[in-house]
Amino acid sequence: MAGKSSNVQKPRSSERKYHCARAMGLRVELGSFSGAWILVLTAFFLLTSCSPKETKRTLSDFKCFPPEIHLAGAAGRQTVVVQATYSDGITRDITYDARCRLTDPRFAHFDGTNVAARANGRTDLIVSFEGRTLTVPVTVTNATTVPNVSFKLDVMPVFMKAGCNQGSCHGASKGKDGFRLSLFGFDPDGDYYRLTRDQIGRRVNLAIPEESLIVQKGLGAVQHTGGVRFGTNSELHKTLVAWLSAGATNDPPTIPKVTGIEIFPKAAVLEGSNVLQHFTIRGNYSDGSQRDLTRLAVFLSNNDATARVAGDGLVTAGQRGEAFIQARFGEFNVGAQVIVIPKNLVYRWPDVPSLNYIDDAVYAKLKKLRLTPSPVCDDTTFLRRTYIDVAGKLPSVDETKKFLQDEAPDKRGRLVDDLLARKEFADLWVMKFAELLQIRSRDNVVYPKAALLYFEWLRDQMATNVPLDHIVRDLLTGSGSNLKSPAANYYQIEPDPLKMAENTAQIFMGMRVQCAQCHNHPFDRWTMNDYYSFAAFFAQVGRKPGDDPRETVVFDRTSGEVKHLVTGAAMTPKFLGGEVPEIKNESRRAVLARWLTSPDNPYFARNLANMIWTHFIGRGIIEPVDDVRISNPASNPELLDAMATRLVSYKYDFKKLIRDICSSRTYQLSTRANETNAQDERNFSKAGIRRLRAEVLLDCVSQVTDTPNKFPGLPRGARAVQIADGNTANYFLTTFGRATRTTVCSCEVKIDPNLSQALHLLNGVTIQKKIEEGGVVKSMIKGKQTPGQIIENLYLRCFSRPPTKEETTRLEVFLKGCTEPEPVLDDVFWSLLNAKEFVFNH
Amino acid sequence: MVWNFCWSTPRFCFGAARNVRRSSIDAREVQRAKRVSPTGLFLVLLLFAASAQAVAPNLASITPTGGQRGTEIEVGFNGDRLQDAEEIICYEPGLQIVKLSLITNKVVKAQVKLAPDCKLGEYHLRVRTTSGLSELRTFFAGPFPVMAETEPNNQLTNAQRIALNTTVTGVVSSEDVDSFIVDVKKGQRLSAEVEGIRLGRAVFDARLTVMETNGAMIADADDTWLGMQDPFVSALAPHDGTYLIQIRESTYGGSDNSHYRLHIGTFPRPAMAYPAGGRMGDELLVTYQSEATGVFTNKIKLPEVPRDKFGVFAELDGLSSPTPNWIHVSSFSNVLERLPNNDRDRATVTELDPPLALNGIISKKGEEDWFRFHALKGVALEFNVYARRLRSPLDPVLEVLDSKGQVVGSDDDGAGVDSVLKFTPPETTNYFVRLRDTLGQGRPDFVYRLEIVPVKAQLSLKIPEVSRNDTQSRQFISVPRGNRFATLVSAKRVNFGGELVFDIDALPKGLTLLAERMAANIDSMPLVFEAAPDAPIGSRLLDLTATGTNDNKAVIGKFRQDVELVQGQPNNANYYSTSVDKLCVAITKEAPYKLRIVEPQVPLVQAGSMRLEVVAERSAGFDAPIEVNMVWNPPGISSQSEATIPKGSTNVFYQLNAGGGAETKAWKVAVLGHATVEGGELYLSTQPAKLEVATPFVTGKIETLWIQPGKTGKLTVNLQQAKPFEGKAKIQLGGLPEKVTAPDREITKQDQEVVFDVTVDAKCANGSHKNLFCSLEIKQNGQPIQHTIASGGILRIVPPKKDETKVAVATQEKK
């Protein structure tokens, strides 16, 4: 083999090794393992594999959106959407099919899709469909009032809808072609200034409003890099001209503010391509009024192939799949789920048992999608999977045999309980949280001692089963010396209040709020106000040197504020997505910690549940786990909510939640796809195939080769998952993508295969050296074991299963007539360690 | 012959007291001795055999690191250039050097006798050779028998069994764990304490665990408030049995320098003493706080003089703590808190006016302690909290409140972690102080002492560091016979100003201190020590003091040396330091060279310069180069960083420059030189020489000249004659750009101006040159007085054609 050192390795035949591997049906060519397991997943849905016989569906429900209509002002109007839901879960947009009429047309007018104001009063919209009727109350106020065009309420949405303030256009930090708008309108006052005061006379022409450059550019009447953004008859154009005609004034401070927007309907299951579904958007204002924003909101789809959305909120179904329709207005984002299934697909749920609430939620989604879950995996697969997932190691040969011989029906549950009680379970989760907490020494900032103590503190918390919410509270309120109260290192590792806020949101709520530092979040609800108000919780974290030159004492100061980047205002602490708390003579951090870990917090338990789920399933319900945002919705929100609720009821004892997960049928599914779920990667209809993460892989290699590791600062035999200081150098771990612990991002851990990994396993020192050092084969030969017994032992060690008859037969060819079986058996061992079955958890 | 030393009164241990003290292993004395012991004779022979002598001895370490009091042990003093060692100098009484033996250039073995009643704890030692003094190192006296660890002892199976109340000395090498087992009865106190970083060797951050042999953890200690990085545990044994005690480096590091003394036994190991101080001379009842093993009291006799940190060793059941707890000794009385005093209404009331010392404990989380005291209007008070300085865990926050409860002063970390503030009462009435922990914590060992004293004048002296991160170099006086040595001394005056007078008590025979008074406007100056050619070789520890006057009262300041023994990350930060308050002075053998300044006969004028001649008198055969530099520059004077008297040469001219505002005064300056002698650097100084700074004889101003390239012009310098001088003085135009020349001129005391003929080359670039000046050399007493006058003159080189008229006019006007 290329790259081998002859003085440390016995000469061996690479050809024989290759044939050994081939004999076992293993692929060992370079980089092969990256995609081979996925090959089986490349089959397409067989949409018409089921019987063509149609099942009869019945109307189970129909709704009119919005459920009540409030029209204000002479121009008050509301788009209406009617949706029917059938017994098989399919929905239909029946806005044009339903019969709609107003009980008193004096007050309002209905034109088929819109209800418009006529006079002050109250009436009802009666909607009838297939013999069913429902009533939508309609209220009209200020019907004779024609309000002035508002800059913030009317004109700013024009820039958003027309795309003027996008990041690629004038919303760029330096603007475009000399004109700058705030990105997605986060700074209306600044935009007003730039329109009317910057280069006076250039952008607005109050004498001839239609001649204003801002209008001409939008119409494309003059050279405009962005082209035509609206037509002369468009509502956008009319709004702009009306505002300019009225003097292009700014709004008084008393102008109502948007407090939120809603999208209707929240979800749709469409059958067949080219089926249409309308969506409507309603805005709620601080003065209590409501407004139809369907024409002003920006609509986006995250999967155009499945659901394409037009500017007016009309969705057209495409190919089978799932899409998320996002609507943005100002700083607000909302979303709705759209599922598209083929027309006339005949589907029959296999009626598999549900073992717990997790299966209930997963099955419900699978049924919607017409997916059939894979069968349950066999005992050997379950044993290996659970050991790796729960304890980060492989079962020993004896443990494997014992489990396989056990015929008790509850043996899987008992195995999970046994593993959860082991020290290795805590080690694994200490490592995972150490990655999130970035436990790593840094020159003159975080000393190795601080990193070690921080890690040990975390390990003690886990080992003593301290509930996660307690751990998080201790971290957030960590005070005192970082060497004597190691939780205080949370503030030593990241001293910047803004970064602290970002990290806290990302680690404990799974939210990336970084965007909102410079502008309102483009794909989420977070505004700059939200960002700086949240960061204000960390504004008074004080630090001072301790007795030890390596020490920092963290404490709460009584002063210190975070200032808004645009306004410069000192921000009052406000919970992210929550209220402004009253803080009196108390640490801001303590108040935050209380809120964050409160059972009422909508993010904390969900985030933890998702994080835990991801570890065991390989894919988050929200994926990635630390990118919770409106435009990245949960694939199964009901499942996430159910687990979060359980975690809270378990008082954040996450072992119980893990027991639930591992006890579910969903966790125990085979990786083998069936004809319906081959392409499904989001809905947990089959088990995922996951490469072992770097530390676990090294530990498993060391375990099966009986070679203890030696890491700096740890006793000989310590496992890689026990490495306290993320700064500990190790080539194997780095090659296999261990977390550098330099950020809180979940993307730190890389489990994507690459060429370096393949080469290292094939030619690097780790596998070969460990096989020689451990002398596993040699000791078994010494123990008078036959080659057949040794092969079985090696299979049990590496794959937690005995070899198949075919594998045994093929390997016997190499051993036939062999007087010195050790090199051959070492080659078998080498081949097993290079097999995908070893490197992957399946 | 008995090779012992008298340590009790160091000031008498020199020269005249030779019959009492045998500090010097002088071969001549040995020969004169009537009774010569075989060992002594061996030593003499050894000394003669070690004929090579070397200056600047280096003392790297002392092994073992300590011993049991009442015993005699062999101690190795390890380093370099030690072959002419004569004496072990100890700053404290209690250690007796019975004999020196096996002296090589790398090691000196000494038989050290620790008196049965010697104080426990840290001792400060130096080695003196005939040619120099070593660094200061520490040695420890403990109460328990000492035994060394034996490797391997990494785990329970090979742990060393030791008797209770033993001190184990050992080293934690890289990733090493040292294990010891002891048998303890149920309920018996089991204490273990590490002296690691306090040994002053290296950044050794020890971690200590005490376990049962079945692995059950009894105690685990990393850092403790008392010992900083040195941990201790003290617990009551849960049952009869064998207990495992392990020591390692906290991050599984370690090195061959990671020495420790691990005390294991049933001794008391309190965390803190309360009250944390008392009045000097008093007998103080101290309560020792020990969380695990209970509270007990001792009566302690306090020293007769105030002490910042006074170590007290807890005693219980006939056993003493191996290391001290710390208290503060003052000249005034204690006030103890009376509980409850958690709010203003229940404040502990003291009848005493300042100065007074308030003592208390923040014993519970969130607790505040209040005191009420009476103060006089206008009498400035200083509030000083002693907590962390005495190794209390408390991180105090101090607030002073007036009688209405308004905060009139507050401080958190004015003195490191401790609080300090000044406050002048606006009226004569009652005031309050409130104390709490910064983090709102509290525990029975959160002891504090708050001293409230009228602001007073203070003075302290030290020798500044001569090199970065080095607190040991030249922090002593080592003067060869017939030679001189100079050191810079800095004075810190607090709450007063004025002139200082230096004094040093009982200098050895033949040694003289040459020191001026320290002027009020300077805070450092050189002290020059001169040894007579026949001064006896030896050493002495002396009090160096300075005296100033404030409000007609003498303010006396004393020398103190802070020695940073352990430095580490980041940036050589100090991890452990110790201090001594005696100046070590030694007279050494003759040096192979001597320096002197040729005292200038002319003044150094403001904005002028001088070349100071330094002469080396070399012994035959010594021709090494000698580096010289000023020990100190008077205010407004600067000097070149260093000059070298070349190999074999005998003099060098050393450049001095005076600023325009340099104070005019006759100063005494000295130049320090060093050369490599016998492998070490030998530092010697010149005599203190008079350097007069005076006003210039002549000043002047250059008139601006406009001139074209390729032309000549006249540049006029207007002169102001301040003081008459004899003869002619050479004046030179300086600061000219390239390709511009002006011949030198001469002036006399009558000249009111001087005109230079300026020639500008045709290729000279246009431009404005604003740094013209004149160098003027006036001769007096045959020596030059270098002036720099008329600085800031302007020469404008203008284009040939443009502004020709202006040039012509300007030229005409000048004419």
C-alpha cells in the first residue's frame, strides 16, 4: 500500500486485502463509501404503483378566511379565501366554487374574492358549499373617511413589494446607483430623509409628482438598472403618486404601527399538479384596526417545484412534495405549509403499531404525505445503533451475544435503560454541550485550566443528572471567578454583549439573530429593536481580573447599556419574541435565565427536544437545529411540540425523552426504503444512514482493536469524547471533522465523508497501527481459536453481527490451505474497519 | 571550628563581630584557627583546590525545599559560579549553617540546623561568594518530619504509605500523579496541604484529592483562597480506614520544576483567622474558621511593630498548621462587629474615634455589615479594607454614608480586590460604613478588617527593576574592595513632599555611602557605595531609610524588596512573590578594573551637550570591553543608552544632552559599568561626580532666508549675549539640507550677530527647511561647552524664476 512505513508494518498484499473486502461485499475504493449507501435512495417515487381504484372521499370541513372581517376607511377591503378539507386530508381552494353573499349589501360589497366597504355598519358574509354554510361577520367603520397616504404604512410597503429595498438593489449597504434604502425598510425615517432631503430635487418632484425620479425609475420610464418595477395602473404607482401629490410628508409620531400579520389558510394539502390555492394576508395595527395586505405583502416559496407562488398570493401546485409559503410585510414574516400529492394516488396506511406519542405524530404526517414507514430493523442493527447513539461506543462481543440470545420482548427497552445509566452516556452529551459552549483554550483569553474546569463542571452536571434547565440557568447567571465557579466561563469565552446575545439565542433557542444586528432579519421576525433589546440583557456583565493571572471574575455591574445601531438609543431589555420585563434590583441575566428556561418559553424546550431528536435520528425536525426561523419551519411541528411538552413535564430530565425516542418505532425503523419513502428525508419514514462522528469513530476503532488512546492532559485509555479542551490537537479527529469549538454553530461538526478520510483509513497510520498494536488476532490465535471463530469474533466486534454464510464461504477461500492465518485474518480485520458498515451508523 | 552564623541580629554580624559570627569561610582565618575540625580542614582544602573564583554567583534552587524544625539536614544550594562560596545569608533568625561542604561551581552543600523554636514558614536566603551575591531564594521550616516521594506512586496500588503528620517532598513531572495512603480513625481530622507555588519555583498549580480506597471522594481541592494555587483539604474521617491522597497538576501538566511539600496529618488547617488583625504588642484571641472541622481559638502574642501581613500558625491538640493564616498588625485598637449589624439601625457602634480597626465577617449570602463611627470635620480619613490581601475569600465593596444615610464615598477594587477610599468629613458627626461582597456571597471565612485612619504621610524606598520582568538583578549592594558600586533608589512619597535624607545603619567597616539629599522634585537618585582597599570581605543585612519632613514631623521610609519568584502567562505575570525589608550589602574581593569620571570643569548648558569622559583603570591582564551608562539622569538631562570602553582601552566619551528647560543645578552623577569577569557580569561604578547644569552663554535667532538654487546668500543669526566668555567661539550652521553649505564662523562676546555665507547647489531641490540651528562651542578651562542655539531657523529654497523679485527684495532687505 502506498504510504506505508515498512519498519512498522508487516508487508502485506494490498491485492489480497482488496479481495478480502470484495469477498465480503464491501466497497473499499476511494471515496466510495460517501455515496454508496445512498444509492438505494436514488429510486423515484412510484406514484402509480398502487391500485388505480379510487377511494371515495367526503367533505369533512370547510372554512372561510379570515374568520371575521373588519373594514376601516373608504378604501377598506379584504380578500377572502374559502378552503375545503376532505376526509382523506386533501384540501381544495373553493373560493370560486362556494356561494358567497352578504346579508346586507348596504354596508359592503362582495365581488367574488373581495369584500369592500360601503357604509358604516355590520353585516355577514354567508358562505355555502355542498350543503354546508358558515357565517363570516363583517364590520365596516369610517367608511366615508379617505385617509391620507402614509409614508410608513403605504409608501414603505411599495418599496418592499416592488423589490426596491432588497439587498441586491437599493437595500445594499452602499445602495445601488447612488441611491440607498434601508434593507427591507428597517429604517423608515432614514429612507424618508434619503428620498426627500438627500440631493434635494432629484428624487421627488412635488410640482409634477408623476415626473419624480422615484416614480419614473419604478415605471422604467428612464434608465433603471432594476428595470420596470410596476406599471402606471398598478396600485404601487398610484400610492407613490398620491403621496407625492399630498406633499410627500412624513408621518406624525402617532401613526399606528403594524403589530403583526396573519396568513390564511395556515396549511394546504393539494392533490395533483396545477391545482390552485389562494392565500390572504391580514395586518393588525396598534390602533386595533386591520388591513388586507395581500396585495402589498411579498410572497416566497422555498420549493417552487412543488408550490409556485405568485405576487398576489396564488399558489400553483407542482410536483409531489412539501413547500413553505412565506409572506413578508415590513418587519413581519409568516408562513404556511403546502403539501402536494399526485392526483388519484391510491394509498393505504399499513396500519403499523404506534408505540408512543412520537409515532403518533410521525404517522400523522406520513399519512398526509401518503408515505409508508420502513419496517423495523433487526436486533443486530438496533443493538449497534443504540450503543453508538446512546453511549458512543460499540457493544462488546459478549454484550452482543447476550442481547441476541435474549428473547424477552422488552429487551430493547431494557438495553436503552442500561445504556442511559452508563457513564459513557454522560460523556457523549458533555462533549456535545462542550461544543456548543465552545470549551476550548485560547491564548491569553481562555487558559487550559479554565477550559478543563469548565468541562469538568459540565461533566459533573451531566453525571449527576442535573436537569438541563438548571444547567442553563447556572450558565446564564454564572458569576465569580471563572476558575472557582467554572460556569462563569460562559462569559469568558465570549466577552462581547452582542455576541453573547447571539450565542445565547442560537444555543438555547436555536435562533440565528445575527442578521438583525445590521438590519431587520430578512427571513424571520426579528428586528433590530429585538436584537439590541435582547442584547441589553448582557449589557451589564462586568469582568475584572482575579488573584490568578489566568483568572477573570464575572459579576453584574449596575450600569451599562446596549445602544441601537441606527438610533443610538439605549435599549431596554426585552425578551426575544416576548415582553419587556420589569427588572428591579436584580441581575438582568437572572431575569433572562428565568424567562428562557420557563416552561412557557416557546423556544427553549422545543430547541432542546429538536437537538436531542437530531442526535438520534440524524436529522432535525427543524434542520439545521440552530436555524429556527419562520422561513425554515419544522417538518413536523406536532412532533416537536409533543416532545417539548414531554421534556417540560419531565422537568428537563432529558434521559426520559431519550428513552421515549429510542422506544419509538420510528427510531427502530430500518434504513431500507420502500417504494413510497425512497426520497423522503424529512419525515422520518425510515432510519437515516449516518457516518460516525469523529470522536465516536476513533473510540470505536480503539475499542475493537483493544488499543487505548492517549490524549494530552488525559490519562491513558481516555476516550476521544472525553477530550476537555477543544484545542487538543489530533489529526484523526480533525480529518474526520470534529468540532473546532470556535463557534456555536451546529455546522461545526462535520460528518460529510471526503477523500482525506478515505485515504487516512486506507493508508494512514490509525487503522493499520492499531491493528498491530492491539494484536487482537494474534491473541485469539494464541487462545487456540479457529480461523472461523476469529472471523466471527471480528464481525461481532466491528459490525455487532455474525458473518453471513456467504461472507464466511467467501473468506474461507483465503484461508484454505493457509499455514499462517494471522496475516490473512489481520487483513480481514482491516477490511472490516474500512467497510462502510463500520464507519456508518445505520 | 564551628561554621555557624548569628542570625538574630544581622546588623552585628559583620566585621567587628567576627569572633561571634563565622559567616566568612576565609582561608586565612581557617589557618589562624587554633582548632581545626577535619571537616573544616577538608573544606579549606576544597576551597584552595577551587582556585578559580567567579563573580555574579547564580542561585537557581535550594534542595530540599525545606526541613523540620529542631532537625539538622543537608541542603543543596544549586546554581552556577558558586565555587568561591563563603556564606549562606539568611534574612530571618532560626536557621544555623553548621558547615559548608562539597563546594563546586554548580552546588554548595550546607548542613543546616533548624532551631527547635524557629518560626515556621518561609525563610529568605542568598549565597555569598568572595566575589558576589546570588539571587534570593526561599527555604521552608515545617513542623513535621520530612520524607521524599518514591516513584512510581501513580495509583492506589503503588501508593506510598506514610505516617500521619508527615511532610512529603516531591515533584509532579508531566502528567504525573503522586499517591499516598494513610490510616485514619473515624472522626479523626485528616488534613492535607500543598505548598507548591508558594515554594517559588515554577507555575505549579496543584490539585489535591482525598479518597477512600474504594474510590469514594472525601475532598477535592484545586485553588484555595488561603494558598492561591496551593490547595488544602481538611475533613473528618467518616470511618476507620485507609485513605488515599493524590496530588497532580490541575491540567494534568507538570514539570521537573513542579516541586511540592505535601503536609499530611491530623493538624488543624483553618481557612481564615478572625479578627484579621490587632494592635501591636497585644495578646489577641483568634478564632480559626474551619468549615469542615469546626471552629477553635488560640491566643497569639502580636509583634511589637505594625506588620502588613503577619503569619499566625493555628495550634490545636499539640499540632500546628504547617503554613500560616494572615492577619494585619496595627498601632491601634480593634472593634469587633456585634451581631446583628445587617442594617443601619443595627449598626455596630464604636465609641472610638479614628484611627480604629473594624473587624467582621460577611458570613451569609447577601449579608451586609454596618458600623457607626464618629469623625471630626475636616480631618481627612483613609478607609482601607484588608480582606483578600489577608487571603480572605471576601471581595469587599465599601460604602461610607453620612448620618442621613446618603452615600458619600464608595469603592470596590481600589487596592487590588480590596477596597480603599479617602473621605474628609464635612462636619463633626456620626458616619456609617457598609460592607458587602461584590458578588453578594458570604461564608464564615469571609473575614475582613476595615481600618479607618486619619490620612498620614508615608514614604517607602525601593531599588527599581533594572531589567524587564526581573526583580532580582542588582537588588543588593556588592562592592569589591577598593572599588565602588552604585544603585538607583526610588522613593514613593504619599501625602507629603519635600527633600529626603538617606541613612543606612551600621555599614561594614571600610564601606562608605556617598549620597546627596534627594531633592523635593525628584523621586529617584543614585546611591554610591565605596569600599576601602582594606575593607574586610563579608556581608551584612541593613536597614536603608530615608527621612522627610511633613508638618514638622519626621516621615521615615524604609527599603523593601519585592521579589517575584514565579512568573508565567500571560506576559510574565506575577504568580508568587515574597518580600524582604533589609538591604543586603557585601564587600567582595578586589575587582580587575575600576571606573572614574573625569569630572567636567565646565557646565552642561541648557539645550547643550557634553561628552563626559569615563576612565577605566585596568588591572594587569584584564582587557575586556566595559559597557558604561548613567545610573540616573538629572531632570531634563538625557544620555546615550550605553557606551563601550573597547577591549584594552581605558576611556570612552559618553554623550550627555540637556533639554532647554533642564533644571539649573549642580548634581552628583555616577556612571555604572559592567564587564564579563570570570564568567559573570561584574558591575562597578564611578565616583559621584559633579555635573553642573547652567543657562547658556549665548542665545540667538536665525532670520529666514529665501534663496534660489545655484545662488549664494547671507544668512543672519541675531545673537543675545547672556554671559561673557573668553576668546573666540566657533559657531556652525546646522540642519542644512543636502547640497547646501555654509562655512563655520567665529564669534566673540561682543558680537550681536553672525552672518553665514550660504551656497546652494544648482541641483538642490526646492523646499522649505525649518530645522536650522547653530552649534556653538565655547572653550572654558580648556574644555568645550557645547551649545545648541537659534533652533527652528528657516531656509526656503525657491524656484529660480518665480518670485524672483521677492527674493531680490528679501536679499536687499537683509543687506
